[in-house]
Amino acid sequence: MPHYEPWSEERARAVIGEYSHLEGPLMPMLHAVQETFGHVPDAVVPMLAELLNVSRAEVHGVVTFYHDFRHEPAGRHVLKLCRAEACQAAGGDALADHAEHRLGCKLGETTADGRVTVEPIYCLGLCATAPSAMLDGRIVARLTERRLDALIAEAQS
């Protein structure tokens, strides 16, 4: 269960400063900011742009292009459901609908109690054992409605 720090400009500068020695540090900086605060706050975009001598638009473009960067903190648990073609062909659409119904939120949203964020992911590389999902970084293959219910119950506890 992740624990995120409250936003602090001073802390953000310290976090991104740890990567300033790298060549092409934007991605590692963004990941570190998200690991620290649970998302990439809008306030960090101009900080990164200034530090890296790039435009705010360039930083914003990277943040919005990659699906893993969040604009709001995730729930305590993150359930990712594979939405790639092999998983869809193996029943992934019905499982995604089932998860949305059970959790009371759509893909890309967090439950009202803040416990679970459910997200689409486009290929976990388990096509031979589709459909698949990932709960808090733990991959689950050969997903069935029963196994999905168990993952949801685990995430809601």
C-alpha cells in the first residue's frame, strides 16, 4: 500500500535534483515525483522546464503522452486490466465491465472511498495466458471472473 507525501515545492526540488546529473533526466524525474507524491502535480511542470531548459509544453507533452503518469493520486491499490487485443479476444471486455460494475467506477477512475484505482493497460506481455491483470505490481494471468472478484476483494480490504 503506497504512502505518498503531501505536495511541497521544496521536497519536489530535492526529488528532481537527485536526477539532474543524468543525461536525459526528464523521465526518471517524473517517475520519482510520482513515486513521492502519488501523481505529477501541475506545479512541477514549470520547475522541470526551467531546470532542463525546455519549454513547459515539452514537459506537459511527456506527462500527457505516457499513460502511467497520473494527474491525481491513485487509490491505495491499483488494479490494471489488460485491454490489448489478445486479452480482449479471451474475454477481457466482459472482465473490464465486471470490474467497473463491482467497483462502481469506470476504467481510469478511483472508487469513492479511495481504496482502488482501476486502469487500462495495453499489454502485460502475457498473451498466451490471456486475459491478464496486475494488482499493485503483481501480475495475474488466466484471469476469470472469480479470480477478478478475489483481486477486487483483496484491494478493497
